[in-house]
Amino acid sequence: MKADIDILFVDDDKTLQKTFFRVMQKEKQFHIETASRGIEALQLLQTTPMDVVFTDIKMPEMDGLTLLRKIREQYPDIFVVVITGHGSIEDAVHAMKLGAYDYLLKPFDFNIIKMLVEEIVRHRQVIKASVVKPEDQRKRYRFENIIGQDRKMFKIYEMISALAQTSVSVLITGESGTGKELIAEAIHYRSNRRDKPFHRINCAALTESIINSELFGHEKGAFTGADTQKIGFFEKSNEGTLFLDEIGDIPLQTQVSLLRVLETGTFQRVGGTQTIRIDTRILCATNQDLSDAIQDKRFREDLFYRINVVSIDVPPLRERNLDIPLLVLYFIEKYSQENAKNIKGISKSALNILTQYHWPGNVRELGNVIKHALIFCKTKKIQPANLPDSLKQAFQTKKFRLTLTSPSLPLAEATLIQKVLHENHWNLKQAAMELEIARGTLYSKIKKYRLKKTPPPTTG
């Protein structure tokens, strides 16, 4: 852990202040300051930079929630953890909505406090990647048009470099929006085919009759509306590369024709009799599990082995946390130029939300979020208020549900479980999936808290 983590503890209980100082100061990397009032804490922050603030809620003159709000407004880079002996679900939800990093109940376990600080430090390390100048990041972390410094991405870069020197078929797998086409492009433009054509077809977007014509071309009069001869993408890509995106959606009959091309390097146009020989490299991509498609007789096994000589599995963005700051700066620069905006970066508090979001749409979704934020950003840096509401709500829900792993929030945990159970009509399987815990764990917690089928309490 990084040395010299500056922590401010705010509580009007002098005994607790001394205890917190004594216990936490034993850790050499922690530098502890204390304050008894919210106003005193704000005055201290004017002269002493802090990384983390722990604050009580019930204090005279200025309560902890007001202090939290002022810190988020004036010092958005500081992580704030709310601690109280008067906990309620309303306080927890309110604190999270105001931007608290976490919420703990007294009496707290100092081991939990230390673990929480360690987690914050890890998040800070991810966020600090954004401090590097965009031009330096491009030089250091860019591979062709792919941006990333995650270890998994470096492994992919090595595979791309090796595969570019061959003409073998490659299957690129990964969730939608992970950048599979960029990897196909990188293989092509690093190969000796770089000066030849690169074409892409989205197999999921075309019907069987259209995709055959697009791939193989057709002769004049081959079907109604075929008024002229058409050259297909296999011919257009000769000596170059053809990228077949969403290969799992290609019709079965077309799979037969594609297999023949891969086996013989020849094909005939639709409605034609002439055999055409080509030298086209095939790269394929899918977001499906083709093993399931083979089992369901939707995809030919022999074709699978032909296209899957080597496979590259692209990790989802949620498994590439270190790449988020790099991608954010890339999209800020790109969309600022496109929209004539003068946005220079992103605040750490906004980036903290982005690094903890689960990104079901991956890099594509991140790009859309930054485009949205730039539209509403009126300052030099993107702030949390500029992010889409749906993303902020997901962040708040995740942060609140993280308390399911912490013994410091039994009240919040019990209330949350009761609420989710009620929303799912006490379907344990669905509730466990929504809470992201095992069904057995959920059952144990129901017994532990003696939960019953009653209407959930309101959350304010």
C-alpha cells in the first residue's frame, strides 16, 4: 500500500477520537487528523489535503450528511465514509445518494476500517492513471487502435503480433462492445496484407439470400432484381482480409458454402458456374458460445474447427479496470474535438463511479457515456452530475449492496434482503441473483435475521 495516506476522523466523541487516532496511527502508512465539528473539519481541509474522511452523522452545529455534501462539492476527490451509532436505512440511502464511499455502524471493527482504506487506496491507484497526459498514454498503452494496459490485453497484443505473421484463421470471442473488430483490424494491419483490402460483414444483420450475395456475389439474372453482376466481399478482399462479425448467426446453408471456401479457396457466384479462386484471409468473431450452437445444431462442427485454428478471448471491460481511465481520456479527446468542446479531463469522483460500474455494454457503452457527459459538462472536467442517471443509480445500488459482505451493517443488510425478497415474490433463486450472493448464503441470512413474508419498510 502507498505510504502517507491522509485520513481525517470527525466525531464529537473525544474518547472515540483518541481511540481511532491511537489504533490507526500504528499503521505507518496512515497519517491521522481528528476534528470534533463539521466546521472544524472544513477549516482543516482548507490547509491540509486529505485522502479519506470518516465522519459521524449526529454532531452539533453541522451534521455528518451536511459535511458530506460540502466535501463532495468543494473536494470531490476525497473519499468520504459515514459512521454513526444512530443508523437507519434512510441514513444509509441518503448518504450513498450524496456520494459517500461507504456507510458503517458503531461500534465498528478497526480491521474493517483498515480493509476499507486499503480498498480506497486500490481505487485511487486505478484513478491515478488518468493523471498521465493523453499523448503520453497513447504512446505507452496503445496497440494499433486498441487502448489498454491490463495484463490480459498485453497477452492479446502478443497474440496479435504472432498471428499477423501467419495466414491462419482466427476466432475472436467476447461480449458485445469489447472491441473484437479492432483486434481483427490490428491483425490485418500488422500483417503483410496491410496494403490490401480489409472488409467487414455483420452476419447477424443479413438474411440468408442477402448474405450469400454479399459474400460470394451474383451473376446478372441470378434472382429477381439481380439486374447486374455483383462482386462479393470474398473477391473484394482477395489478397487481403475478410472479417466475419457475429459468425454464430450465419445461416446453415451459407455455412456449407463458407466451409467450401475455407477448404478449397474457391467458390462460385450465386447463379454462376465459373469457379473463382481467391487468397483471402478469414477472421471471425462471435459473442456466443459456439459449443452450445453446435449442440443445438445451429452451427456446423466442421466449420467451427476451420475458423477456430487460433482463438482470442477478449475480456469484458469490468475485468480491465485499469484500462477505464485510459479509455475515458481517449473518448474525452475524441468527442471534444467532434463536438467543439473544450473538456480537459474528468474529476476523480466521476472516474470513481466509472471504475466501479459493471459495464454490460463494455467499451462501446463507455464511449456513449462519455459522449453523454460531454453534452452536459459546463466545466473543464466531467463531474458526477454530468453522468447518466441510470449509471449513477447503478453505482449507488452496487455500493449499498457491497455491505452484504461487511458485518458492520446488519440493519442495512437485513432491510435490503427483505426488500429484494419482496420485489421477487420470495423467489430465492431470483433474489440471490439480484443480490449477487449464493442461494445458500441467502437462505442462511433469512434464518439469521428471521425474515418473513411481510411488506418491506420504506426507504424514504
